[in-house]
Amino acid sequence: MIALIDYGAGNLTSVRKALAAVEAAFYTPAAPADLQRASGIIVPGVGHFAATRALDDAWRAAIRAAVRADVPLLGICLGLQYLFEGSDEAPEAPGLGLLDGRSTLLPPTLKVPHVGWNALEIRRPSRILDAVDDGTQVYFTHSFAAPVTSACVAVTTHSASFAAVVEQDHVAGVQFHPEKSGDAGLCVLRNFLRITKSPNHQITQSS
């Protein structure tokens, strides 16, 4: 059962429709303790990083405890940025700190926010991108982006290259919106669903 976190910043209606389309069983936890029955957790989000402050210490502790218990976690858009230490968009709001680094504003060389379709440049094999081809177009809407680190498995370039997909152990994130990215986005959600059902939840594979 997938726990879909609602903290007031997610496009929950579209994400729910996409999860239903891939026949995922899911629920929206009302309290941190409700995460105890989750086989996987999705943190979606659009908008300003300050919205993540709605996930208070109890929520943060519950999510981190689930990750320590090897429950797969997927961050979408703002949810990907939340996996890192924080964002320059709201310096006072801490991220989960599961991945090293901070999100920064995209360079204003091109139009910001970055809205629309852009290509994935896949840098190494990954389970979350299984059956998604290099160069696949996916849908973005964001102004801030996470850095390209060792956790990055795919980049996209808009003014500069940024982390479009990250994976580390059983934590993954996508900067694009799978619920708005057609067949490729549904493939990502199916892959995450498959990971939650795997005896070995660890996401990262050798390149």
C-alpha cells in the first residue's frame, strides 16, 4: 500500500489518477503514525519550498524511520528537492537530508520558471527508469533544481544541467511530473510500484 503524503503543496488529484491508472493501492495518511503500514511512500509537490514546513518534526521523523526500515520513498518535483538538505528558495526550511546538497535557482539565461517538455539524459542504469529510453521527453514546471551529484541517474538541461532523476539505495526522486508525462511517467510509477513489491527494495544498481 502506497502512502501518498498530502502537505498542501501537491497536485494530489492528478497523482491519484496516475496511481489508479497503474493499478496501485494507495492511501493518504492523516498522521505520521499512519506511515507504519506503508509499503512505499510518495512525497509529491509543486510550488514554493516553504510549503514543506507543513511536514513538522513528527512527519519528518516518521518518513526517515520508514526509510531506515527500507521502505521505498519517491519524491516528485518539490518532493525530489525535499530529499536533499534544503533549498535556497526557503533557507530556513530543512529538507529530509537523505541526499547531500541543496537546491538552487536555475540560471536566468533561459526563461524561468522552466515549464514544459524536455529530454532526459540517462547517465546510468536504474530501476526507477527501467524501460524509459535516453532522450525521453517529460514534463517539468519548476524554478529551483537539485544538484548533479553521485545520486543523480539522469539530468536535464535548461540554462544548466540539473538532477532530473536521483536514486540512492531505496530513495528516488524525479524533478518532472510523472502524472503529466504520458506513458513515460506511468512507466516510472509502475517501476516504483514494482520496487515496493520486490523482496529486495534497494533501488540502486551497478552501472
